[in-house]
Amino acid sequence: MENIFNANIRHIKMKQDCFKISIAAGLGDTIYLRTQLDQLIPKYNEIKVSFCKEIIRTHYGTNVEEYYSFIKEFGKLFFSDPPYTLTDE
């Protein structure tokens, strides 16, 4: 009986704790990224997503905070359901 139990344990795939990514902050980038990250759900318990302010600053200059607020609200539509977490990191 012990051998059968040990053999079954080897076939269990353990999930890793967390996958973190900071992304470019375009609308299309966000939608595309969600489709790609969905493939990681079986492998990770948590997927943390943040928007990169440096990229926003490069493309939007003086309107950084305004656009960042907009894209973060947009991101909540895609990254608010588990295992996703939207962060400011």
C-alpha cells in the first residue's frame, strides 16, 4: 500500500506561490497580457500585475498621473479576479 501512495504523490504538480509582472500601460497591451497570463493560472497561486510609471512617463509626459489613474481603473476590469492582484509595485 505504501508504494502505491508514494507513486501517486509524484504525479501531483505543486503550484508556485506568485508570479509578478510590471507591464507597458497601453489598452491593447493590457488586454493582450491578460490572455497570455491566463495560461499561467494552473502554475501559480497568485499573479501580481502592476503598470510601469516609467513607460507612462516616456509616452505621456506631463499627464502621467491622469493616465496612470485611467489605466489603473481599466486594469481593475482585467486583474481583479483571483488569482490576479493589481498592485502599485
